[in-house]
Amino acid sequence: MPIYDVTVPLSNDLPTWPGDPEVQIRDWLSLSEGDGANVSVLKFGAHAGTHVDAPAHFIEGAAKVETLALDVLIGEAQVIEVPEACRAIDEEFVSAHCTPGTTRILFKTRNSAFWNEPKPEFRTDFTYLDLNAATKLVQQGTKLIGIDYLSIEKFGEHAHETHHALLSQGVIILEGLNLSDVPAGNYELICLPLRLRSNKGDGAPARVVLRSL
């Protein structure tokens, strides 16, 4: 039973969203320096690498990441491959490829290849989900939507309408996946964001795997 780890490794070289904290991983204690153990210090934002957006990310007082339902984060998911030429996943694409009632949908796009570049840098031209497509997925009953870059929304959309359309309806957003090696099809999704307890509760990095059914 193949298991695909679709998590982007956190490292000091990992691109982050402009304005977000950079990933910093450094030694705190080191056996090679005579310490009794190796201990690392980790510093990064809640939306670094593969991560989950909770409703509180954009909606004041909404559900925090610690409260997200495990029965949505774990369960059958459909990986849908988006043609490389597609820059915006629109309502027409959703109507043609996303079956109504599918609880979890992960979009595999050209973005996944960005993570495999020798020295990846932040890209602004990533493929995204547009507002009408997001609204359609909500109407069809989708509860979790994933995409293979740091945002599900077009770069530069300051009103964040796609995020609001999903998060206001309790849809969990999963961003920063690497689906390069995953064929389109149905899988068991296991997505476990860090159980962060904070004032904002906006999101958390996650380890995400897909298991063949």
C-alpha cells in the first residue's frame, strides 16, 4: 500500500510568503561541541511550508486551528490534476472535474514542480483557485481544499475573497503541498497540523500523507 509524503520539508532554504517570518533552524546544543545531546531551535511562521489555514486566519473570532475537526482532516480525498497551462482553477473546471459531495479535494498543479527546483524561490505566478470556483466547491459540500503552493488565492488579491468564501463556511484550507509524485485519484488523507494554542490560532504547519486505498 503506497504512502506518499506530500509535506514540503521545513529548512532554512524554504521560500516563505513575502512579509512572513523566514524559516530558521539552528543548533542550540551539539554533541560535537561537548554538550550532552543534540538540540535544535526552530523559528518560523504558522503558515510556513505545508500548513493548514483555520477560519481565524482571516475572520476575527472564528474557529482556531486547535479546534479543527479531525474527521475532516483525516479521510478519503480526491487528487485532481490540473493541466500545466491552467493558471486559474475556475468554476468551469470545478464543474467538469469535482464531483459534488466530495469532502476533500486536493489540486495537483504546475506549482508542485516549484518545490523541486535546486534553489527554490518564492513565485508570484502560481496557479490558484478563483472566487467562483471556491463558491462552487462550498455549494457542492466540500469541507477541505488543498493546493500545492503557499496560498490558494491569486497573488496580490488584497481583499482575500477566496479565503473568506471558504473559511466563512468552515472549509479547511490546506496549502503548500507537494503532489509531484502523486497520480490523480482517490486516497486516504492524513493531515495533522501542530496543536498550537495561541491568541490568534490562525493556522499551523502540518505533516500530510496520502495512503492508497
